[in-house]
Amino acid sequence: MTGLEVTVGSLALRNPVMPASGTFEYHPDSPPPFDVNHLGAIVPKSLTLYPQLGNRPSRLAETPSGLINSIGIPSLGLERFLAEVLPRYEGLTAPVMVSVAGYSPQEYLTLTEKLSAVSLVAGIELNLSCPNLDQHRMPAQDVGLLRESVKSARSVTDKPLWAKLSLEVTSIVEMAQACLESGADAVTLINTFRAMAIDSQQRRVILGNGTGGLSGPAIRPMALAAVWDVSHAVDIPVIGVGGITTVDDALMFLLAGASAIQIGTASFRQPLTMVRVIEGLTGHLAKLGVASIAEIIGAGHLS
Ligand SMILES: Cc1cc2nc3c(=O)[nH]c(=O)nc-3n(C[C@H](O)[C@H](O)[C@H](O)COP(=O)(O)O)c2cc1C
């Protein structure tokens, strides 16, 4: 026992730190510069049912305190993921939460059903920020579609099911409540914000797709407020994500009520960020003489 153990619903994690989907891949032939088993969990890039290429370049633009990406979701599709990617995770002790992006509730159902049947899949994170092809809406922005998508996935799995939401909504609390009522075990807050950049000299829009999603420290205060709002209003575990870069950032999210946190953009600048945050949390517990990180979760208070 290290004192960092947490639970997210029924899932026990050795510590609350994991990568944000789309920002970390594990391949045994080119492993990261740390032992991946030190992570609380592993969350790979979102997977779609069928193969797709992702967006056209350029796909990245740096902004002050942030990164705009329009990677889209390049995906091998479910069949190749099962055959080629998942076997790479065999033998790891960190639980693998597979992120899926569907274009309809039926696709969320199929992805969840097939992946849940694989023993090394610990659970599923539903990336609900993918536009629905028929209705041209994102489940994360349409409460009816959100309910349908989460319920569809829930109907075919008993494994942990996390719903990842967007803060580009009128009420994040309403969306999280809908996830709870539809059977999600936790909500992951939050995905990126729609953003763009223009090269003023060349008068050229930088991203090939026109717009992309803003991540990094620029979005951290909004993510933190979302975690605070939901954890105080809805009886569902929250995984906090958005701009977390230091152990102090991680502590803020835990104090706001997050049971666990994800780190994305910060790992691009410093690949050791996640392990440094884990070490920092251990140091923080020792400094305070606190036995368990659980004592910190939700302990933030209004003055
Ligand atoms: C390059 C890049 C790719 C991403 N791809 C995905 C993805 O496939 N699925 C997903 O749910 N979120 C994706 N995200 C969003 C992150 O998981 C995370 O929610 C967001 O970046 C905020 O966290 P951060 O500020 O720590 O990066 C991506 C973010 C970046 C920067």
C-alpha cells in the first residue's frame, strides 16, 4: 500500500494518475521513458468501429498556455485494434480503459460489447464528443442522444463505463446527471474546447480542418470548475482532465472532488509528467502526514 490507492466506482486503481485519451500510446517496441505499470490506468486513443484516417494537416497549433489539435480520430477500426493493438497490452498490470468514439448509439453498443468480451479490457471510456453522422450532433451536447448512447453501451457490459463529456454545453451538471441515470459509473471531465488560429502574415488558417480543440493549461480553470460543480451536485465519481501539469494542479482537481485525474498535453512537453505527479502526490502525503489520498478527495472548501 502506498496511500495513493483510489477507487473510481468499482474500479480500484493503484494511484489516481492516468493519461488522457489521444495523448499517450503504449508500444513494447518503443516504450515510454518510465514503467507504464506505475500508472493508475492506461487510456489509449479513441477507437472507432471502422478504420478512418483523421483530419487533414496541419493538425496542431500552439497558443499561449495551450495547444489546438485537429487530429480527428485516425483509427485502425475495431477488428484491427483487437488483433494488433490490444495484444500489446498483455502482461501489463495497469488496467486498460479503452476509449471508444461512436457515430451512433448502435456503434457505441457494438464497440462496448466487443471490447468488454476481452479480459484485458478493464473498462470502457465513451468519448461522447464525436459528431453523430445521422443527426449531425454530438451526444455530449444533446442530452437525448447522450442518454441513448450511454444506455446502449451500459446494456451490453458490466465492466466500468466512464462517460467523457464536453464543457461546451449549457449545464454540465445536467449532462452528468443524465450519464448517472443512464448507467455510467463515472464521468470524465472534460474534452477540449473548439478553437482556431490564423497566421496573420500569410492570412492563412493554420489548421487543415479550420478549427480544432484547445487543451493545456489554458483550459485548466474551466475544467476545475466543471469538476467542482459536478462532484458537488451529482452522485457520480468524476475523473478530472484539462491542463494538469504539476502535482499542485493534480491536488486542485482532487480537492475539487475528482477521484482520479488524466494528463494529456503536458506529457508532450515533458513525457515524465505523469510519473512526476505520482511521485509528487506521494511526497505531499508524507509532508502532511496523511495516510491516504482519499482524505484529500473532495476536501476543498469555500473559505
Ligand atoms: C493531440 C490530442 C488528441 C486527443 N485525442 C483524443 C481522443 O482521441 N479521445 C478523447 O476522448 N480525447 C482526446 N483528446 C482530449 C484529451 O483526452 C483531453 O480531454 C484534453 O486534451 C484536455 O486535457 P489536457 O489539457 O491535459 O490535454 C485529445 C487531446 C489532444 C491534445
